[in-house]
Amino acid sequence: MTQAQTPSAPNPPTRGLEGIVAGDTSKSRVDGAQGKLFYCGYPIEPLAEEGTFEECVYLLWNNELPTAAQLEAFKGDLLSDAAVPDAIWDVLRPLAPHQTLMDLLRTGMSALSAFDPDVAATRESSEGRDVLERRIAMRVQARIGTIVTGAYRLKQGKAPIAPTKGQSLASQFLTMLTGEVPGAGEERIFDAALTLHADHGFNASTFAARVTAATEADIYGAVTSAIGTLTGRLHGGANMRVMFMLQEIGEVDKAAAFVDDILGRPKGRVMGFGHRVYKVEDPRATVLRRMAKVLTDETGHTKWFEMSRVIEDRVKETKGIFPNVDFYSASVYGSLELDPELFTPIFAVSRASGWLAHVMEQHADNRLIRPRANYVGAPERAYVGLSDR
Ligand SMILES: CC(C)(COP(=O)(O)OP(=O)(O)OC[C@H]1O[C@@H](n2cnc3c(N)ncnc32)[C@H](O)[C@@H]1OP(=O)(O)O)[C@@H](O)C(=O)NCCC(=O)NCCS
């Protein structure tokens, strides 16, 4: 028996859990072969292009679309709960010059639990937890954009802007960033981008949230785990790196050679391409490409889009892989003149809705998530005391 076949695990492991079905969910269905994505049965395209992000959040948390009255009440609750205590800024201000925005978001989210009157009770008993968690989820979704925009301003040496009521979450976010209320077109595109990023099966950050929740940890613990997981460049961290790549390339006629150079290197990766589940084009990329085209035509800044098309063609030709959600979201956010450092935190603002839906779903029918490991280390051996080593 080789070391890799020790009897510690019943089956050889699947690297990266590829293809493993790790649980049930009613939130989203990813059809990797057809390139389709559904939230609670609805295709994402009309949800993004005709609906609003608030409708999408309601859907993920209730498994049904709201009526007009339900949506009105839901939006009212969400938008009135967005302010965070000044103590959060006191925690983040000294860290702001030294940390990335994702680091600050992770710390800010964790600190927010100190000000939640319901959270302690959810740690000790599952009785009545669903009601408390619904209230907590509202607060987390309402406040995550406030933390991102406030932390961004702290990094620039500016004071956070308090949220205003009577807007959409998209408009509220953009207003807290700059102090300017966005135009209707800008708000619509940003809102659609939030909907497109909201949920995606057992993606890495959602799975991290569920693993944490399954220990009966609270929502803040689960969302903080998820934020840490989203940060990596193989997951949500890819979108800002797409923009860094576009900036580095600089001109459309340099794009193809740039791609060739990356793909010519051992293990070279072009950010924004490839996917574990989609074997055809990611449907979110299709919508975002459309949006990026409209936006760049409108603004006259067509360079990001043209460069992206050249990169897309070259990667497809050479590797046979397709753009994912992060590729065209970079051109969309870039055309909205958002700083690339905001791209992954914006993903977090949207994906929080999915994380929260999954944590509540996990807690509604919980079992500890605890896989086994295939031990490949040294065989059993005798301990040798320090003085004899
Ligand atoms: C998303 C991702 C992590 C999925 O990884 P995975 O399922 O483990 O896929 P693998 O790493 O096994 O890649 C399979 C093959 O495609 C290639 N590949 C995958 N993504 C690639 C990319 N972005 N650039 C170049 N080649 C890529 C790999 O080199 C490998 O080719 P090989 O068999 O010739 O070695 C991967 O595609 C990636 O790193 N993408 C870039 C980061 C990114 O955009 N992340 C956001 C995801 S939404």
C-alpha cells in the first residue's frame, strides 16, 4: 500500500471537490453545460434587465418574487437600516491606510456584530432563530454597502457619507461613494450588475459561509468567512485584476500579444476566464458584455470594450475557454468610473444576499459539514524526545 492509499479515507479525493454535490439548495441552479443560471427557478436575464436588486434579494430569501406591496415594505426596511454606528469608523480609520478595502470590509463586518441586539441569542439555540436571523440578515444587507463606501472614503482621508432613505440600494451605494446622486441610467446598470452577482450555487464564498453556519456559528461569523473567501484572485478578486490587466495593456493593438505572453508562461492565467462549472459561456458574462457595449458607446470610452473583445477572441482561440462574470464586469464598472479597488467589494455587496439566503437555508435544516481528508503524510512512527533529535 502506498502512502497515498492509506486507509484513512474510504475513497480517493476529488481535487477541489470538482463535481461533488455537497448539499441541497433552493436558491440558484447553475446549468454548466447549457450556460444557464436561475434564481429560484427564474432565469437571471429578465431578473437583471427588467427587475431590481431588491426584488432579487427578496426572491432569494423567500423563494418567491414579491408583490408590489411586499416589495415596498421590504425596501423600506432595508433602506432605513443602512446606517452604521460611528464606532465602526473608529475601528477602521487607523487601519485604512494599511489595508485593502476587502480587508477593511472583513473587519468592519466582524465589528458590526457588536452592535446587533439579536445575534447572541442565535448562537445558543435554534428555537426562534429564523425570526432573529431574518432581522439580522436585513441589517447585514442594508449595512454592507455603507461599510464599503465609508471605508473607501476613509482610505482617501475623507469622512463617510451617511445613507439616505428613499433610494434604491444601488443609488444609495453610489451616493454614499461620492455624495452625488447617480443618473437613472447609471443606477439601472449598477442595479443589474448587483442582481447578476447575487447567487451562484455552492461557489467558494457561499460554501465557506455554509460551512461556518453549519457549526451553528452566527450570521456575522459566516459572512466574515465568506468575505475572506471572496477576496482571492481565483474568486471575486479576479474582477479588479481584469481592470489592472486592461490598464497595463493600455492600447487595443497590444492586447493580443499581451494574452499570448501570459498563455505562453507555465500556468499563466488570464483573469476573468475559465470556470469550474460552465463549460460554455457564463450567462452573466453575456449580459455584462451587452451592458458594457451600451455603456461604452454612450460614454464614448470604447477602449476597454474593444480591448476586452480582442482578449476574449484570443483566449478562446488559444485555450478554448470563455469569459466569466468577472471579465465584462470590469468594463462595466470601469465605464461607470469606479475605482478597481471597489470591484471586489461591490461583488461582496451583491453576493451578501446569496450568502445570507444560504446561511438561513443551512440553519433551517442543519447538519455539520465535515468531510474527511485523505492522509498522505509520514506513516506511523515513534516520537523522539527533543534532546535526542
Ligand atoms: C475559475 C478557475 C479558478 C477555475 O479553476 P478550475 O476549475 O480549477 O480549472 P483548472 O485550473 O483546472 O483549469 C483547467 C484548464 O483550463 C486552463 N485555464 C483555466 N482558467 C484559465 C485562465 N483564466 N487562463 C488560462 N488558462 C486557464 C488551465 O490552465 C487548465 O488547462 P490545462 O489543462 O491545459 O492545464 C480558473 O478558470 C481561473 O483561475 N480563472 C482565472 C481567475 C478568475 O477569473 N476567477 C473568477 C472565477 S468566476
